[in-house]
Amino acid sequence: MALYVVKLPDIGEGTTEAEIVAWHVKVGDRIGEDDPLVDVMTDKATVELPAPVGGTVVALHGAVGEKRPVGSELVALEIESEEAAAGAASAPATAHPSAPPPPPAAGLTRGETGEGHAAAPAPPAEKPRASPAVRHRALNHGVALQAVPGTGPGGRITQADLDAYLAKGPPAQEAVATMPARAPPPTAVAAGDDAIEAVPIVGLRRAIAAHLEEANRRIPHFSYVEEVDVDALEALRAHLNAAEPQRPHLTLLPFLLRAIVKAAAAHPQVNARFDDDAGILNRFKAVHLGVATQTPNGLVVPVVRHAERLDLWQAAAEIARLAEAARAGKATRAELVGSTITVTSLGALGGIAATPVINLPEVAIVGVNKIVARPIVRDGQIVVARIMNLSSSFDHRIVDGWEAASFIQRVKAGLEHPATLFIG
């Protein structure tokens, strides 16, 4: 028998740790190659890590809710023999489609703890350079090439480098401590009407809590609420949906996206990200619009990239695609980061006003409230109109009140006169 240690790979550029969200195995389980081991989360993207080899689970490292550093041990498997370990597919970890594929250096490999393996491996973000023959031989021996120092041109790994690595022998086997597979379940204090359920806050909910706490701590929020007459917009939207039934259904959001794109061109200060540690405001020409989306696990913000390049139907299709992926837990890490300004909406539950929290490190967020029919004065006459409020927040360190109001007034003008959204 031999021990095979599965390590936490680097599942995203710059990732240094990940949180254990759910275990799919327990000590004593007999599993096959590619069976799911554990779900981990980083940057609000959940990744399922499969078993690189079959074997018996002898130890789990870390409880649900615990954060583990990249490269740390996750699972210890007992496999049939050292020969079986060498012949097993020991390729880098393959993430579940809910996250982007890990960089080549990420690997679920046998523990490499012996002194003979202390030479510097390939950098985590780079794919090791080696010929197909070297790669095939390394695969057959169960060796992750990221751990093999290359002496060839440009760090290329040669057959001699692989020989030298193999000659040092297998890494030392270390005792493995067994950790609890799951966080303690919710506990009830007392009974009946006095019962209190203690629910651990882990996974996405903990990430959301930490992000909002940091945003609220660091950003002096300035909120601004303006009402918008959307009668003309709703009439245009209904007409386009009826005239183009074969195209993606148009909600209000694609029009709002277009209004924000046009307003941001005149107010670049709001389409920005503020690095307050460095004291630098990065203003973007492109609009990467975050669309806050409620999912069964909490609020996430998928990003409509280059919103300025999309027409109404392209925007509608992309918003729908991202929302569906987010709710299904299949949005990739790349689809959940990099927004420059965010829209948040509660739809029919939007209320009449809100004070949305800015998506750090952005400096503005536009909140959409529900559309209601109420009497207004139009051209000296009292009429019933469809009215919607925009409740927006701004980072007051960067965006002055006058500029915030001017930006929202441009958005309002575009929505109230939707033909202007298609000019210029």
C-alpha cells in the first residue's frame, strides 16, 4: 500500500487560499478516479475538485468553512501500491465547469516533502516547458512537471532533468492527522418557543459578509434618489418585444445598461475603481457592468463585459446568460470579477427607495426600484404615469454630490427619452 496526498491547487490567478464549502467523501470511503472530493470557493466562484486516482480515504484536512492555503494537503488516499501510484493519471486538478480551468501549475499530486525535492519548481502561473515525450513519461511516473527544475533553454525540462528527479526517490511519507469532514451542524439551544438555532456562516455568505463589511468600512457612501417617468420606455419596450418575438426578450435592464454607458462617457469619474491603498483612481473607457444577481446561496455580481459594444438584444441575451449561470452556480471566476460600475435591482420587490452598498473597489452603484403607476403633473395636466425610482450610491471621496446628481440626471434623461439612447 502507498499513500497519495491530494493538495489544494491554485484555482485562480493570484489565489492564495480557498474555503472548504462541502466535502463529498468521508474517511473510509472507497472512491474511483475523477470522483468528486470537495467543493472549495475563492472569489465567489465554487470549484469541485475530483480525485486524481482511485483509493480509500484515510484522512481529510480541514472542516467546512475553514480556509486552506494553496498547496496545503486536503485528502490522503491509500492506494494499492507505489507502482499503481506511478501509473495513475496524476495530471493537474480539473475544476468543475463552475470555475475556470486552473493554471497549469495547479496540481493534485503526491506530497513532495523530501529534502531532495527542494529545488525551485516552475512558477505557478506558467506552463512547464517540456517535449511531448517528457510529458508522457512524467505522466506514467505520476510526476507533476511543475515540481521538476528545468535546466534546458528557457527552463525547459529535459529527460535528464526528469531522470534526476526520479533518482531521488519518492518523497518521505508523513503521518496524516484526521480532521473533521464537516463543520458542526446547526445546534439548537433549549426547546419549544425558546429554541435558538446556531447556523455557521460559511462559504459564499461569509464572503459576502466580509466584502460588504469592508466596503462599508472603507467607503463614505453618498446616496442619491431620483424618480424616472418610464411611460415612453415601457411603450417602446413592449413594441420591440412584439415586433421582434424571435429575439431575446427585452426587460428594462438592457435600456438601463445603454443609458449608463452613454452617461458614463460624459462622467468617467463614476466608471472607475479606486485603489485607496495606492491613492490611484483607475478610470475606464470600457464599461464592464456588474449586474447584482440573487442566487440560492446569496448575492453575486456577474459582469457584462464591454457593455458599450452591445446592442439591446445582445445586452439582454448576455444579462440572461450570466444570471442563469450565477443562479446555477456555474458562473466562472472570470465572469464574477472586473466590473467597473454595478447595477442592482430587486425587480417587483424593489420598493420605493434603497441605499445600495458600493461594490468595492468601484465608486458607484445604480439601484433600480419597482415601477408603480401614480398620478403626476405632465404639461399642466394630472395624468397617471409609470414611475420608477433610481436609488444610487457613490464613493464621496471620489464623486462629489453635484457630479453624482448630474450622472443620474443623464441616465434619467436617456430613460425618459429612449430615442436618444440610439443617437451617437
